[in-house]
Amino acid sequence: MAKLEPKNVPSDLEIAQNHKMEHIKVIAERAGLLESELEYYGNHMAKINFAAVTERLKDKPNAKLIDVTACTPTPLGEGKTVTSIGLNEGLNKIGKNSMLCLREPSLGPVFGIKGGAAGGGYSQVVPMENLNLHFTGDIHAVSIAHNLCSAALDTHLMHGNKLGIDPLTIQWRRVVDLNDRCLRQIIVGLGGKLNGIPRETGFDIAVASEVMAILALATSLEDLRARLGRILLGYTYDGEPVTTEDLKVAGAMTVLMKDALKPTLIQSLEGNPAIIHAGPFANIAHGNNSIIADYVGLKLGDYVVTESGFAADMGAEKFLDITCRYGGFSPDCIVITSTVRALKMHGMPYEEIAKFTPKELAKELMNEHNDYLDKGIENLEAHIENMRKFGVPVVNTINRFAFDRDEEVAMIKSRAESCGASASVPIEVWMHGGAGSVDAAQAVVDACEEPKDFKFLYPDEYSIKQKIETIAMEMYGADGVDYTPEAEAKIAQFTKLGYDKLPICMAKTHLSLSADPTLKGRPKGFRVTIREIRASLGAGFLYPLLGEMRTMPGLSADPAYQYVDIDSDGKIQGLF
């Protein structure tokens, strides 16, 4: 790739608002979709009739599947979504028919910590305002379906509790798609007997709902209905499980979710199709877009780029061990993106990090710190080695900034390739779009042709503890695992009930390979503690909670919502 000249880049929102989008019908034709397979949501979005598409193309061989993940996140950003979009642009630029499959962003982070989530610079999908703000209503459908079940449960308790549900065992909470820490623990049913039975409960963020995980893992409308019916709500006084089917609410929940099951088609800045669907968090849930979106992409394209949330030990491990297990497919290449600045931070002593504000830290790490970089690359090496354990080729992309030095990029490239990456390639997609990733796109195409021997990290037959300990030691590098008495009791109960054959969805901090967010780089000599373990029978996994992991985020002292506004012409301002 010829060296590209630096250029001034406006804000993400300015780029998106000044871009002239094509009608979604044109994008659909480019993707190979038929008019009869679309439901238009205005001129620039359309729902896809996935059942019709997959039936029409059932005999077409699946595309090559590429999963994009990253080194351990830092406040400086690694650009995973930017990389996913830019890599897809690059694949199309070198003549490949590539489809992009991404998650829908949650309003919690949009208004809380980072603004928009549609990529950035010249590597974006549009319309970005719609994507970030309500989109086609799928997350609202998840919230309403979930909270209908909550209302039905409390109503059942009030009207005699015929199922004999023990209120102290109820694990089903309520959800809202915002960061609202005050709702983490609440009391419902106060104010007299007409208001229900008083009990302690709480709220999770909507994307942590099991209904969202089910949306991402369902393979058909029938499968959605069955999974919603298997949701575990709590137990009777005799210790028997109580499900949504027992409560007779699963059918109504499915009705509310029927349109949300259809993925949405939008476009990239370069006019390439992008399929957006589902939005589970990767530190709380399994963190990947839907199996249905992947099915559609695998039939329409020759290559599919999808993205797993947070780092490779989080979203990518769950993609490989949960999504691929239920989807019946496997990736042909895993891309791990990183930045020079983030890897420097991973090599910086934590007491040094604590001296800086985030803005000061970003500026400081623009300086030459080869000692920090040398140490921090160990984090990237851990992720590359971990992903190679699944038997799939790995490519490292270095999301390059204008201030990065050639010798810094060369250091990362040498180390990444020495520890097992098929290639390590700088990209400049934020500034140059697809033109900034043509070398990486070719490296990914070459990696997809390498032999693969895909295997799960653990078999279904492993015990619950064997699965947890395999993930903790193989992915995180822990010396071992400790369990609280509560976790021990749940493991015994779930094993007795036959839930031990389910895969594991670990809920832990995304800020470290360990469960301690202050341990950067490649921590050694640590153990992890399983505080609690819950069963998501509808989604089809057990999820242990490590450390102080919470399922409802809070807002910071400087939240993103305070910069978002709208002018008299209806033009949105301040959204990333």
C-alpha cells in the first residue's frame, strides 16, 4: 500500500451528517437481497426477512468468517468497531464481496461514557444518529418483553402464588437501557396490598437482559419462542425451578419480540452493506451480534466481518465457545486490533497511570516510551496465544495514529508475528477509510486460506468447575479459582438439576486479563474468585460473576449526555 498522506478529519458526527447516503434499496441490491425480503424503515434502514433469505440461499456455501477483537481495553480506545468497519471497506476495495455484521449500541454507554458507537472518522456506518438513538426499536422490545415478565411475576405473587414461588429465590429483575446505579437494588410492592407483595429486587441494564442474549442466540422464530419459555425465574418452596412457561408469559414475550428478531440493514460511508442486530455486553453477557445476522451475512457474501465486544478474553472467547457452539459455524480468521498508545499504557506502572487525568495520560503516551511499549506488548501476545488455542489463524492490526513512530509499529509487528500471528499490519482507516486497510484486508484473505483446526476451549461434558477453571487459567492466566459459599451452593444445585452441560459466560471486568481492573499488561501470580453464579437457561449458558462485577453500570461525573443537544432545524449536536 502506498503511503497515505495525513489529512484533517472533522468530528464523527459532522462526517456522518455531511455524507450523502444511498437509498437502502440500492444497498440491498448490492448485498443480493430481493425487494420481497425487505421491510423499509424510511429511506436508509430496512429490516431483513432472514428466513426467506436463508431458505433461498440454503445451497450456497458459507462465506469466510472473520471475527474482530482487541487487546485489553484502555480509556485511550483501541478502535475495534473502527477496525471492523474499515477492514470490511478494505476487503470490498480489493474486490471481495464482504458483509459486515455488528451489534446495536446501548443508550447506556451512548449517554454515559463515550457518545456514539457507529465507528469513527471515515470508518463509520450510517445513519449514525438513528443507530445510536433508538434505531428500529429492538432494544425497547427487549426491555418491554423483559419487564412484562417482571410484572407478570409480581402479579402472580399478589394473586395467591399458585406456583408456590419462594420470593427469596427470584433471580429475575427489571431492566432499563440507561446507566442508573440508583436502581441496582430496590424494594417493590410498597404502599399496601393493592400494590403487590413487598420484596427486594433491582434493575439491570437492558443489554444485560437474558432476553437480549436470547435475541442474539436464537436461530429462528420457533427457537426464540422455545428459549423464551425456558427462562429460569426462581424456585418453588420445594426447590423446583419456575420458568416463564410455567408463568404463561413466554408466548406474549415472543409476540413483543417478533420484529426485533429481524436484523436491520444499513450502509457504510463507502456504500457497503452492514447488518446490525442485537447488543449484549461482553463483560456481562456474551457480547456478540446475532446468529441470525451471521447466517444472513454468510449466505449473502464471500467474506463476513463480525465484531466481538471488549478484548479477546471476553467477547471473542464467548463468540467461539457460545455463539459458534449454537450457530454451528466457526471463524476462518481472528483479527486482534491494538494501538501503540494502549500497549504503552499496559506497560506503564499503575502508580504512574494514577498520576494523570485521562487527557493528560493520552498526551503523555504520545511521547516515546519504548520501555512501556516493550512491557505492554505482553498483553497483545497473551491474546494472540489465547486465540491460537482455538485452532484458527490470527492477524494483528495496529490501528495507527499520525503521531506513532515507525520503530514503535515495527516493534509490535515483530513481537506479534513471533508469538503466532500470521501477519501484523498497520491500518489507517479512521483517517482514510477502506484505503487505509487494503494491506490488512489482503493479510486477512491470505489467513483465511490457511489450514484451521477449530476446537472449543472445553467440551460440553466438563463439569461446571472444570469449565470455569479452564477459562480462568487458559484465557486469563490465573493460577487457580476460588469460590464463595454461595457460588459453591449454586454449582451443586445446577449440577443436580442437569444444567452443568451448558457453556459458561464469564462476567468480569473488561479492563484486565484478571478480575482486578488495576492489573494491566499480562498479570501473573493471581487467582480469581467466583462470587456468584446464575443460570440463563433460555440463552443456554451459566454466568459466573467475578469480583465486583455489576450488571447495571453507573454514570461518571462527566457523562456524555451533557454534550448532546439539537438545534432549531432538528440537527443533532454533540453525539460523538
